[in-house]
Amino acid sequence: MARKQFKTESKKLLDMMINSIYTHKEVFLRELISNASDACDKLHFRSLTDDRVKLNRDDYEIRIEADKEGRTITISDNGCGMTAEELEKNLGTIAKSGSYEFKQEHPDSDEIFRDEKAEDAEKTEAGADGAQEEAAADADEKGDAEAARTPQVDVIGQFGVGFYSAFMVSDCITVVSRAYDEQQGTVWQSRGVEGYTIDPCEKESNGTTITLHLKADTPDENYSEFLDEWKIRELVKKYSDYIHYPIRMMVTRSRKKEGTPDDKPEYEEYKEDETLNSMIPIWKKATSEVTDEEYAQFYESKFYDYEAPLKVIRQKSEGTSEFVALLFIPSRAPYNYYSREYEKGLQLYSSGVLIMDKCKDLLPDYFSFVRGLVDSSDLSLNLSREFLQHDRQLRVIARAVEKKIGAELKKMQADDREKYEKFFDAFGTQLKYGLYTDFGSHKEALQDLVMWKSSHEEKPVTLKEYVSRMKEDQKSIYYVPGESIDAMKRLPQVEAVLAKGFEVLYLTEDVDEFAIKMLREYDGKTFLNVTQDELDLATDEEKEAAKTENESSADLLKFMQESVGSELKSVRFTNTLTGHPACLASEGELSVNMEKTLNKMPGSEADAPKAELVLEINLKHPIADRLKALYGKDDDTLAKYTRILYAQARLISGLSVGNAAEIGDLVCQLML
């Protein structure tokens, strides 16, 4: 038995692949199963073009066997197998991929499989007893379902290095293989960088059997766990559940011994053959073949939720980038959704093999609540198949997924408002953050999805609905920020707007006003904060009267401002209020509510920006005449009135008064 050296120029390459390429040692099973699937694919392809191959596609299988005593795990298949020459070429040369060469030599393989699929479909249709033709939309999905049952040559093992991942967990690998046309088998064995041996051997049937002798356990690594049935089942479910050939294993069961009493039963163990994988992905079945209960069961088990999804979204794309997506909108937000601990991302599959459990690049942050998966054979993967080589294809897929989610949410909003409002209660805040982040670059995609409570029946409304109800002479979309709707309704400015018959949006979340500011306008209508901007509610005559009054009372208004101090920018008369004597407004970009929001942030108390406050006095209220009468005659009382009015306006606006004791004393002095 002559020992041979690997045909690479350096053993360092093998050492690197064993110890550095893969992030998780457990992926060795995924790699070996994928190679076995490739072998079955290649023989099945040959059966479609060579009458001498008598196997049907249902004859293929992959088997796993674990021997705890011998510390071995065996993966076998009944695929094409390899000759001695192919073993030498494929396993003796690192990064030599037989699957990739097969794909290059048979570029028409996918077309031949499609022809087989079409032929099967014709037979099915011909055998139907008076069955009606399926709708055009469902026909494509039925094609997908048939494709899932029909092996495709996707060249899973395209780099020729996956096999060597087995050295991460084993110190010796034995490969016994026999090509379909051959009577003689070949055994290949290696302990890693030392090289390998290759010799003829007896093998009863075609296919390949790979036996790994696991390394001894260390304080840091528990290699023995890969011999446990539960661990093997877990890894197959995680990475290879949708390999389209059955992956079988003899598992241990327990049953009650016959003849033992029920009150004191004795049990015995027995072996039973079990298929570990699902084979047909639920996302490749026709819509008509999957029930809502099956979707819910898949979602709850796959994404660890105890409640069925609010909505299921299926997407198939062909052309520039081919992929299938199965997406779920949860019924509720996870407990950690609005925290740093939450991780967004979709599961990413390549030809049914799990590549990444959470691919963050497939979802924008504002749709991070979506759970689900994307399956594509167009991805360019790196050697370990754990990461992408470049992200162009991923960007194409991500854009398509984003567009689909947006369209489905709009459809839900239009067709099932109750369900959409439930969704928005859970995830609406995230959409609003999406409006605000990235300098408003996503507002076109999100502005019709967001909603705010409105004075119109106090229900959530969209901006489109608000604009559709605007009065003919209304120029702006009125809104008011605050902590509660009841408090906002009592604001003098809100009462004034409602008195004119205009609708007001109630902004109750911290992010709301920042999102509105980023939108700037909607459908040509600007936004107006009724507590910040000057209300355009007065007639031209009233506006002119207020302007004249403010000009003639400039000295009075300046005195009143100085009576409060620098925290008050100015005082002015207004005739837009109803019965309130005064109110607090602000000027500039920062409103009173935005100031409160910024002050909530940790460490911002000292240097948080301040709103430029304006005290507005109602010209129609008797207090205006009283103030004008006091100026120049009793300035001390005027100053007290001003400070009290300012404190009152702050309280109405939800702001602290400051020195409450001083205000109380002033009130008492004026009462005497």
C-alpha cells in the first residue's frame, strides 16, 4: 500500500482549509451530504440520456450511520460513484471539483431536467379524470413543486474543498467508491496533510461511502456529540432539510415489552429506519397544496414563535436573479424587537442548502420585523459557502424583496384594514423610524404605509386619507405632537383648528415629529405643527388687525418678554385662539415636543438644544385689554400677570413650571 502526496504544491493549503476556512465545525455534515446529493444528481442526469442506467429518481438515497463504540460516522449514497482515476483526481487534488467539471461538460443539464419535468406534467394531466386546467398564476407554482421533486444539477459542491471540512472533526477518513459502470471498487484513505493511500477493493453496488473516525474529545471540543442521534437529526434539519433525496438513518426507539403489566411495564429498545429530511421545501409547493395551518406550523417551528403569522408572502423571481422567497409578518413584536439584542435577517439558502441563518443584507431596517427565507441558486459563495463572494446578486434580491413587502403591506392596508391596524400597532414605529433615518431617502417607499391617530373619528389614518378629506381652502396638513390625545385636544391651538372644521393628526410617539419633519410635504401639501407655526386660520382683516396691534404694542410686548427672561424669545398678540387667554408656541426647526424628546436621551440634559418659545396672547380675550391697561401704570402687576400667564401656558403644553412656589405666591398676591 503506497502512500501518495496531495497534488497541491503546499500542505499549508490543506491545513488552512481544515482549520481556517469554516467558522463552525458542524458544517462538515452539510458538505458531505451535499457531495452525496451531487453524486445522485449526476447519475440521475445520466439515466435521462442513457438507457443502460435503470434507476428511477425515487431509487436514490443518502444514508448516515453512527457508531459510538468505534467513534465513526458514515455517510453513503448510491449515486454515480467514482473510478480509481476519479478518486485520484477529485480527492488527491485539493480544490478539484468533479461536480463543477460535470456542470461545465453538461451545460444543457438544466434544460434536460426541465424537459423531464414537462413530460411528467403532461402525463399527470393526461391521467386526470376530467380535471379542469389550473389557473395561470398557480401553474408556475405547480412547476416549482414539480421541480422540487425533480433533482436539479445545481452543482452544490463547486469548489472541491467541502470534502476536506471532514478533517475538522476526524483524524482519519476512508472513502470507498464504485462507479456505476465498474465492477471493481476503490478505497481512498487519508489522515490529513500526511497524504493518502488508494487501492482496489470490493464493493457490492455503485455509490460512495465515506467513514470518518472522529478525533478524541478535548476540554474545548466535544467531537462525540456528532455521534448522537439527536445531534445528527438537528444538523440535517438545520442545513440539509431540503436536499431532494431522502437522508435516512437507523434510529433507536423504545417500546413496551410484550407481556409486561401496564402498572409495571418494562421497555426494550429497537431500531427503526427514519427519513431525517423533508426533501420538498414548503416554499416550492404550489399555493393550492399548502394550507394556512401548514404555513403556521412551519413558521412557528422554524422561527420559534407561539403565534401564527399575521401574513404569509410568497415570491418567485426569474430573469436577472432567480430566487424564491417565503416571508412572514409576525402577529406581534418579539419581546426584544425594539432593543439592541434583536437581530434582523432572513435565512439564506443556496439550492435548498442553508448558507446563513440571518442574512441582514436581505432586509432594510424598516422591514426588520419580517421573518422568512430566500432560496437562490444564483449566489456566488466563498469557499466555505458560509459567506458571499460579492454582494451584487444579493442587492438585486434585496431590492426585489423590499418591493414585494411594501406592495403586500399596501394590499393588506387596502383589503383588510383591521389586520393592517393590528400590524401597525406592533411595527408601525419601525416604519416611522424608516421615514426619519438615512435623511429621508426611504420616504417614497414608506409614506403611504405610516398612519397616525386623527381627530376624524379618532382612528388611525394615512396621509392619503387625510389629504382626500382636506377642505378646499386648506393649505396645510395640521398636526400636533404630545404625550396623550386627551392632553392634545385641550391645547388652545388644537381647539382653534378643530373649531374651524379642520382635521388634526395626533402624534403621540417620540419619533413622529422627526418623521414628519423629514417628509416635509405630501402630495404638494406642507405640514403645519399647530403649536409651532403661526396658524393660518384668520381672515385677511383679522391678520391685518393683529399685525397692527403687535406693531403698536411693541414696547408692551418687549416689557412682558423681559419680565420672564431669556427663556422666552418673544410675546405677541394673536386672534386665532378661541376661549383661552394665552398659549405657548415655538419658532424655528425645534418644537417644544422635540425639545422634550431630546431631553429624554441619556446625557443630554446639560447640552440639549432648546426650543425658541413664544407666548401668544388672545386679542379676543379680556386679559389682552387688562394687560394693555396696566402697561405704564402698574408695571409690577403687569410683570406678575405675565409670569403667571407664561406658567399657565407651559403647564398646558406639558412643560414644567420651574419655580412653582414663586408662581403660587404671585397668584396669592393678586388675589388679596
